[in-house]
Amino acid sequence: MNQKILKLENLLRFHTVFRQLHSLGQRRLAQWNHVFSSAYPVWTAQLCIRPWQTDPLIGAALSQYRLLVTKKEERSRKSQLFSTKSKKEVEVWIGMTVEELARVMEKDIDCIYEALMNTAIDLDSLEAHSRLDEVWIKEVIKKAGMKLKWSKLKQDKVRENKDAVRRPQADPALLTPRSPVVTIMGHVDHGKTTLLDKLRKTQVAAMEAGGITQHIGAFLVSLPSGEKITFLDTPGHAAFSAMRARGAQVTDIVILVVAADDGVMKQTVESIQHAKDAQVPLVLAINKCDKAGADPEKVKKELLAYDVVCEDYGGDVQAVHISALTGDNLMALAEATVALAEMLELKADFTGPVEGTVIESFTDKGRGPVTTAIIQRGTLRKGSILVAGKSWAKVRLMFDENGKTIHEACPSMPVGIVGWRDLPSAGDEILEVESEPRARAVVDWRKYELEQEKNKEDLKIIEEKRKEHQEAHQKAREKYGNIHWKERSFLKYQERKELKPLKAKEKEERDSHILPIIIKGDVDGSVEAIVNIMDTYDASHECELELVHFGVGDVSENDVNLAETFRGVIYGFNVNVGNVIQKSAAKKGVKIKLHKIIYHLIEDLQEELSSRLPCTVEEHPIGEASILATFSVTEGKKKVPVAGCRVQKGQLEKQKKFKLIRNGDVIWKGSLSSLKHHKDDVSIIKTGMDCGLSLSEEKIEFKVGDEIICYEEKQVPAKTSWDPGF
């Protein structure tokens, strides 16, 4: 209000001064007219005097005007000083995005990009959702002329932990005896599945592709004595090491199967280690004792090296000699297992919320996501709400190993569960919660935690990239720092020229050294095992192996589209491909390779990798000759060295390639300019014949005793050096 009054007073004051000056000007004009009518010298003297220098009214008006102008300038300086002190304060936080920074600054996103121009950051890769590092946030705020304030926003928004966890251990007095969970482990083809066949009187091995178990099976076996044992049949193949480890973690007893005619093998040692890591006792089943050449005692001695000491040698490991094929002594093995279980006094809490472990998971066309699980605590019933990993389920259906519907599952019992919203992973912990909203909250929390971990990793990567950009920028400045601008422009042009887009032929050659693949499997464990094999790939210097996508279920149209985009190959393991998908893949030029045995899939993958390698050139000798004499002949004006040779082996063919060997070292490779028998030009000289020959390179000198080798070059397909270990 005071400022407005001041402005009004100034206007009135200026108006008054203007009127005074106007009236004064009229009066002075009359006086000056009088002067013009006077004598010339007087007019000249008056003209030299400025009227506003002598008139007191005009002087007062001008003085007042100067005072007002001075005050106005002082007010302007004060207002500028005040605006400098009151910069806009912007609240920022670590890891904020470009969009978030623009919003809190009340600016457009383009302002952020402009502020970051001519810095080390890569603007081309910067998107609205890209997270900015601390140094770049400070840079933007500084260039915008604003004040920085670090916010505690992230701390204020810490979410409450909504995860589900296992219950505390129950009172031992309230626990009830339960059946043992037994894992059968051992090397491939040592008879594990055949052993289970005899125990549960089924034909699982006959149904498995190639007689090889491809994923974990969980079965409840009732013995004649009335005892029940839950068996986990883990694959013995090297690719399924992680699955065997998972089997050991949910089991009470491990039956280690070793073939009497084969002895301790690689996967046998791994199985022993898994059992030790899980602190699970062993029962040794020495199989194939009915075969000729079987030596059970040799097996027991070999196991001593791995701290597996049988009772015969003073240890505590029971050893049973069996034949899974004929069924000999299987009851003795079962009794040994039951006896060990009684010693362990296995008990569980049959009441309260369910706890368990996913043994296997897969997608069924009619039922959707399905899991095989072992219940470890509580009793599972239809309608229960379960959480496993980042998925939850309302149990719609339960079935046993034979596909028969059951209404409840107790501890130690294997059960198939239908009703999952998404497919959990094998090995995930199953927990029962009280309601669907609670299950959703648990899953949301776990996804949030995963996202937070990913954000931390992203920030770490951003920081590393920032340091790389800074170092590169610093090196570039040092490189061009003392160079004239014309030379600097030329060098930068040369660098841009080197980074020009690849031509079609060059791009095709580069792509031929990359093999993108898509993996689809029948169950989660099988896919995991194949992906683990991919992790052992160590031949990227030959051909880069790129895993584009992997998942559970049949090959879909989306898989074909991905393969087309990346020019990759689809590998299916125990899955199907519909006719429509096959036609679509053929039209798009996408390879789909299906296998039921993992050996064959890996061999196929090795062949595909090898096909992308350049062929190697091999030399195949055709004939050998020794130099007996040297001389020269005159051709025109020059002398040509000639070697007199005798063919010792094979034959010399003029059209083939030759090499000259002296004291075991190759000193020349090339072709012949002439090959003569006596004075006749010939194309072939056979064993025992003499000849004279000259080389295409005249500077090479022959010596008696040198060897001439005639050979041909053949291109041989290269083979990848990658060895998956089996």
C-alpha cells in the first residue's frame, strides 16, 4: 500500500513541476523576444547563459527530479538484492527421475535436458523415467538458479512389512509322529527310478523318455508292514544338480544308490555333498549286485574317501545289497529306512496354518498352474489360502501321485495343488494365510521388496556408468585440450567416420557370431536346469550365446515373434507346438527344436553353435619329395633356380599347393611355376620318379636335403570348445 501511495505522490509532484516549467517557459519566451530586438552584443551575451542555470524555480524542479530518480535506483538495487537472497527452494531426493525433478522445479522436462547439455551424461539414453545421480541433480538446480534441499521423502514412505513367515516351533509335547520323507539320489543310470518302480509297483521308468528321469517326482509308498514312506525321486543327470540339492533340503533320509559294477561317479559325490550340507543321514543301496563283475566291497571302499563309512567298516551308514531290476532285498532296504526313521523320532504339528515346500511346478492346459508340494506342518484342505514366492492360491483341487482327488494332506504327504494365480518356482516356501486380501498384501510386499532391490542395483549401475562417462569425458578433454580447433574438428570427424552404421554384409557377419535362444520347458525345475547349463557357457570369444527368454509351457506365438525379432532359435523340452504355431514359425523362418532328453538338447545346441563358427582349413598331404640336386636354367634374361627331386611317397600334382621344408621348418608355401620329367612338362609325378621343379617365387633358394610336400587344403566345419561337463 505504501508503495502505491508513493507512486501517486511522485506522479502528482511531476505533474506540478511540468506545469511550472510550462508557465515559466512562456514567460521566458517573451523575455527572449525582447532580447532579439535589442543590440546584437547584448543578445549574444544573454544567449550564452542557460536559463535553467539561473532561474531558481527550474533549479528546484530539476533537483527534485534528481532526488526522485536516485531514490528509484536505490529501491531497484534493494529489490534485486532481496530477490537474490530469496532463491526458490527445491526439495529433491537421491534417485529421483527426470520427470520428478521437472515436477518439483515446476519446469518442463526440456529444461532438464538443456541444463545437462555439454556434460558427461549421455542425453540420448536419458528418458523421462531415467533416474538421475546426485551430481546431475545438483547441476540442474545450480543452472536453474534455485536452492537445493535434500528431502526425507523416501524415509517417510517406508512401507510396513506385510510378509508372511513361518510360525514359531510348537511345544514338543503337542507333536505327532509322521512318515519319513526319503530322497533317492545317485548317478545317472544307477537304477534309482527302477528301484522306485519295484517299491510302488508302477512303471514310471517306462514312461520316462529314454529311461531318464527329467524332473522330481514325489510319491507315497505303503509297505507291507503298514509303514508309509514318502519318496522323492531326484534326477541323477549332471544338469539337475540344483534340483537334487532342493530335494535334499526337504528330506529326512537320503538313500544313496550306487551301481556295484560302476562304482562312485561324479553325481554320486555331489549327492553325498548335498546330504552333508542338509545334515541328512544316509542309507547306502548298492544296486545291480546280480550283474557279472559286481563288486559291492569295492564301492564301500571307494566311499571311504568321501567320509561315508559303512557299518562293516565301523561306521554308522547302513549298506544294503539290492537288485532293483529283480527286486532282490528291497524289503531289507525299506526296513533299514524305517529303522533309521524310528531312531530320528520324526514328528510334526498337524494343526494350525499349513507350511510346506514346492517340489515342482508346471502349467496344465485344463487346470492352469499346478504344483507338487510336500506338506511339512499343518493339514492342507480345500479352500485354504496359500502364498508361495510371488504367487498365491485358493486351493480348488488336491490330488495324489496317481491323480486321485484327495480332501486333505498331512505332514510328510506329497500333494498336487490346483488354484494358483501364477506359477510359483520349484523350491518356494508355501505358507497358509487367513484371507485373500492378506495373500494379496503378502505378494504385493514381496514384489515391492524385489523392486526395491532392483532399484538399488539400478542406482549402482547408474553410478558406475556415470563414473565411466566422467572418465571418458576427462580423457577426451585431455586428448583435445592442447590441439588447435581445426585439428580437433578433423580428429572428431575421423572418429565419427569410424562409428558409421554397419553395412548389410558387415551386420550379417556380426549377427552370425551371436546365437539368441529361447528355452521352453514342461516344468519349472527342467527350465532351471537348462538355464544352469547356459551359465557354464565359456566360449563367447567364438560365438556369443544370448538367452532371450525362458519359461514354462508350450511354444507360443509370442515365442515365435521374439525369435523372429532376435533371429534366434527356440528350444523346447518336453513341450508341444501346435500346427498353427509351426506354420507361423516356418513362414517367419524361425527354427523350433524339440527334445525329450536333455543330452540331445545340449548336443543340438552345441551343433548350432558350431555351425555359426567359420570353417577351419586343414592340410592333407598328397606327396613328398626330397631334393637331390640344385641348378639353374636361363629363361630369357634371367636365371631361374630349379630343384632336382625324387618322389618318396604319394605323388606331386602341379595344380596343388606345395611347401618347402628345411630342417623341420616350413620356409615357403605356394605353387609351382613348372614341373618337368626330363625335358617334358608334366602335371603329375608318381612315387619313385625323378623330376625338376621351380617355384612361383624365384628368390627362394634350394638346398640339397630339403623336402617338398605337395598338399591340398580342405575346409573342415569348426566345433565349439564349450564343454557342459557330460
